[in-house]
Amino acid sequence: MSKVPSSRPVGLGIKRGLQHHCPNCGEGELFGRYLKVQPECEACGHDLSQYRADDGPAYLTILLVGHLLVAPAFFFPFMWETSPWITVPAALLVLTTVVLLLLPRIKGGFIGLLWANRVTKDQAA
């Protein structure tokens, strides 16, 4: 079984999650596929299936992208001067790419936060 550390620093858990590693040991892979969390860590055996991120990472990703990319973009004149036939596809391509790159990292960080605070699916329900 997994060796449970006595203290779980929040920053360490988030850092390991952002790097797609097991928050418990920092060595095993957190995801088996794009957003599919491994049932358990292959390095330390920690049960990773007990952390339910649900919709939190998606909401946080949308919040960050909306505030850091979309809102400031409206202050640039090219958004209003260029044809919508060029602006909309270009903006959608950029936004889709950024969201797809951020989402697994934010989900990993979210799982690291859950690990640090010892929040499991039994407690969250």
C-alpha cells in the first residue's frame, strides 16, 4: 500500500500535479490518457482514484483563459478592424489550443490540492 506522508504541503502537491506526476511521491504518472487519472500510482501504489476533480478544473481553465486572453484581446484595434471571417477562426484556434494545453495541467494541480488537503471522494459527497 501507499506510504502516507505525515505532512502534505499544498505547494508540493500542486507542483507535482502540474507536472502530471503523482502528488504522493512525485515519480509516477498521474494520467493514463489525456484527462484519465490512473487508478493507482505505478511508483508508490497510492490510490489516485479517490480524488474527484469533477468540473473544478474546467471552470478554472475557462476563468483563466477568459480573463487572461479573451478580455484583453478586445483592447487591441485589430479585433475590431479585421474582418470577422479572419478574426473568429484565428481566435478560436488560439483559444482551443490554450484550453487543451492548460486543462490537464490545471486538473493535475487540482488533484494535488485535493491530495494536500486530504479530500477524497468519500468526504466530498
